[in-house]
Amino acid sequence: MSQKEKTLTPKLIKKLWLAFILLVFLMGASYIFITGYFANKYSQETTQRLNADIAHHVIAEKFKDASPFLEDGSVNKPLFGDLMHDMMAVNQSIEVYLLNETGEVLYSVVLDHGDKSSIKSVSLTPIEFFIKNKGERFVLGDDPRNIGEQKIFSAAPYSVDGRDGYVYIVLAGKKFEEVSDNLLNQYFTKLGIGATMLTMLFSLIIGLLAIWFLTKNLRLITKTVRKFHDGDLQARIANPENSDIEVFAKSFNEMADSIVGNMDKMQSVDLLRRELIANVSHDLRTPLAILKGYIETLQIKNDTLSEEQKQEYLQITHDNVDKLSNLINQLFEYSKLEAEQVTPVKEPFSITELSHDLIAKFRVIAEKKQIDLQLDNPEENCMVFADVSLVERALQNLIENALKYTQANGKVTLSLQKKGKNVEINITDTGTGIAVNEQPFIFDRYKQVDKSAKKQGYGLGLAIVKKIMDLHDTTITVLSKPKEGSSFIFHLPAYQV
Ligand code: ADP
């Protein structure tokens, strides 16, 4: 049971956890990187701001009594030696440089003057920027000891004995870097562990909450699916639009609806089939019984029957064989249409010509019954786009019915009329008409098995007509008044020549 209750598979849980661990490490690493970067910047900016005036101070204090240059123009090395040793004694991380006005390094204790490869001049742009902003804006300058490296500094201009230049003090010299690297490494380790632990903790909480929220909906859906699977066909996810996985919830509900719809359809088709079989066997039985009866009479009473009687019986047998074959043909046709085995082959043809042919064909029957059969065709030639043999079949059934249900001296009219993009076909008779309550069902005779009283036909003719209309994406309407007559009307798309 507990196995059944699980919503997520162990495989999915494993994947989710792996994704979480990866996420934690990525977050931890980016956290450390970002913190390290900003901590470093923060420390540099603070040091620069705090020591912004140091170069000014050097000039004001040390150049007051002694010139930085000797009379021969060379650098006053003893003065600088003292100055730098004084300063470095207080703060070992600073390095003092004397620059001329082009940024060339004239002297420094820390620089190895013999080393030709070491940088001898620095860019003046950051120095000028620094002086202009009075050291209040963060800027990095060249490190004379390491080509390409940038350091925080303090700088101030001097003008002594007609010589201009700058005192340039690197605030985070080699010593600062050593200490800072060491500290940073320690902090990084601590920070890394702390950050990773914290991130892990938060991710775990968020992850668990996320899984819980996600599976909350999944659990509900799984429960509903199981209910549906166990036979509760009404099981649906309530308020799917409020679900976090709305599309999934809606899809399930739609799927359940269509499954139930299909099941209903299948059940009704099944019911229809059973009704059809019941009706067919009933319809076949009657003419067969008549046939059997007359054949038996002919066999038993062959010697006693007059020639006239024999002929009469044979005629009845013949008529019933006709009826039977007619019924079988209709059944065959209907079942083919119902099984959707018939594909209409649509083409342009003259419905006027077809109507003329049909009227000519039925005229003999009409005359026999003394019915006036007319074609009312005000248009010269109506062309339609449809399956000619299927339309012929439909018209045939409708004319047959009109003639069948119309008494002597009645009238049957087939009229064609162009209406917009369609041709309206109307078969009107002055026959018995159809009761209003029966009208909705005449096209589905087999659905009306219990209600329909025994009629003259088998009730397949109009069902076939309806199927033909469906194949042409059109509908047929019946207008009828009992004792006055009926009209069957349908439309076919007109073909423009
Ligand atoms: P049937 O073989 O019984 O004529 P149809 O499917 O052709 O079967 O018609 C179904 C029923 O509709 C008929 O039994 C009849 O009651 C009624 N019907 C059809 N056409 C007409 C009509 N022109 N006038 C009166 N009733 C009609």
C-alpha cells in the first residue's frame, strides 16, 4: 500500500537531490566570490581614504627644511633614506616614490635601481585624478614594483627649486599584500565553510518546501487518477485553474471527460447495433414467413389449386422476394454508410439533368398511382458540386417516399432553386403528412424501435438520406402537416461555371 501511495519515484528524488547539491555548491561558490571581491574593494577603498593626505603630509613636513634635491641636481638620498625609514617604521605596508613631472621614478628605497626591467615610470592619469578629487574618489595607480599591477596610493605634487614632480606613495605594498593574502585565505576558508553551510541549510529548507508544494498538487492528481482508474468515472481534479500545475490538471480533466464521452458513445453505438439487429431480424422474418406460407401452400395444394390461383400465389411470392432483396440492399447500403466506408467523390454535375432522368424513371409508377409528378425548375441548368450517385440515391428515396405516401390525384413536385451559393432541392407531396411528434425521429428510425408503429416500409430510406447529407456536410429539413402533405428540403453547393 505504502508503495502505491508514493507520488515521486526514487529516481526522480535522486535527480532532485543532485540538482539541489549542485545548486548549493554553485550558490556557495558565487557567494564567496562576490563577498571576496567586495570585501577586498571595501578594504582598499577604506585604506586609500584614510591615507589620502599622507603624501601631502610628507611634502609639508619633510620638504620644509630640506630640499629633495642636492645642488648638483641629484636626489637627496639621505633625506629620502630617513623619510622612508621613518615612515616604514610606522607602516611597513607603504612604499614612497619620488616622481618627476612625467611620472618617471627618481628615487625609492624599495626599488632596486639597478634592475633595468623594473618599471621606472608610472601613468600620471590616475595621479592627476586622485589630486583633482582630493583623494575622495577611489582610483588605482601603477605599481612601480610590479609591471601591470594596480595598487591604491596617495599622491601630492611638489615644486622645489624650479623642479616639479610628485610624491607617490603606494599604500598597499608588498608587505600589505603578504598580510592581506594570509588573512584573506583564512577568512575565505571560514567564509566558504560558513557560506556553504548556510546556503545548504536554506536550500534544504527551500527545497523541501518546493518539493512539498509541488508534490501536493501531484499527490492530488495521482489520487484522482487512481480513483478514476479504480472505476470512479466522475473523479475530476477540483478547481484545476487554482492548481500550480494547471495545464496538467486541466488536461487530466479533459482526458477524463473525453474518455467518458467515448464510452457513452460506444455504449450508444452498441445499443443502436443491438436495436438494428432486432429490427432487421423482425423485418426479415415477415416477408420470409409470407414466402414460406405461400410456397408450402403451393406444394401441398398443388393439385387442387386452379391455374389462376397458382399464378396469384406465385406473384405474391415474387413480390415478397423483391421486398426481401430490396430490404437486404438497403441494409447493405446503410451499414456501409454507417461504418463510414463510403467516401463521396464530389464533382460538378447538372442536378437539373439528374432530376429530369429521375422524373422520367418514376413517371410510370406515378401514372399507375394517378399522381401528378412534376419537375419545377425555373433555372435553365443548375450545376452542383457533389457526389452524383449518392445524390441520385437520396433523391430516389425521397421521391419513392413521396409517391408511396401520396394518394391518387395527389401531386409530387421536385423543385430546384438557386439560393446564394447553394441550390435548394425541395421534394413536396400532397400526401398523408407526418405527425408532428414523429417528425424529429423519421431520420433515425431504428432509434424509435418501440415507438414506431408498423409502417409500409422498413424505415431505412430516410436514414440513408441523412447519412448522404452528412457526407456532404449539409442537413435535410422536413416540413409536414398531417393530411396535407410533406416537404423535404436540402441544399447543395452550387457550381459556378
Ligand atoms: P420507409 O421505408 O418506412 O418509408 P423511410 O426511412 O423512408 O422508411 O421513412 C421513415 C418514415 O417516415 C416512414 O415510415 C413514414 O412514416 C415517414 N415518411 C417518410 N417520407 C414521407 C412522406 N413523404 N410522407 C409521409 N410520411 C413520410
